[in-house]
Amino acid sequence: QIRHLCGLAVFENYLYTVNSDNLNILRINRYNGTDVQSLARLDNAKEIRVYQKRTQTAVRSHACEVDPYGMPGGCSHICLLSSNYKARTCRCRTGFILGSDGRSCK
């Protein structure tokens, strides 16, 4: 009954896919294929992924966590995480420049 599918994700007992005929997100019972439910319609959907809290990596801390003085990552204005969550770069709001300590803005 479904002719054109885009993307496919499997989670627990269901397959999730996009019906490219009408752009509906479908949930299909992966064991019998008869339990098909339309969950939503998204314009231009081409791919689908399932995110669930149990599958996410727990990060206990990161470089931009607020320090005891209420400053994110020890930065006086803005803290930016690098590609490694344990490293950060401090930046300043418009009109300020970063001090020589790499944390305070003047």
C-alpha cells in the first residue's frame, strides 16, 4: 500500500520512514507490517532518524559549565565549545575585546 519510501530508521518494534508520495512520517510494525500509523507530515522530508534518551551518550561535564562565580567556562561574556567538549574558547560581546588572560573582556 506504500509505494515510495525515503529513509528508514528502526527503533524497538517499529520501522520509521517517510512516504515520499505525501511526505508523511510513518511508523510500521516491523514484525507484521500491517500496523501502519501516520505520525506527522513534513514538507521536503527525505531522511529520518530516531533519537531516544537511552541511546544518547551521557556527558557529565563540559568546558562551558558555569563556574562557582556564575561565569560559563570561566569566561566573562561568551563561552564556545570546541569540537572536543572538554575544550573551549572565550569570546566577547560586540564592543569589547578579549583580555590577555583569554577569559575576561575589556
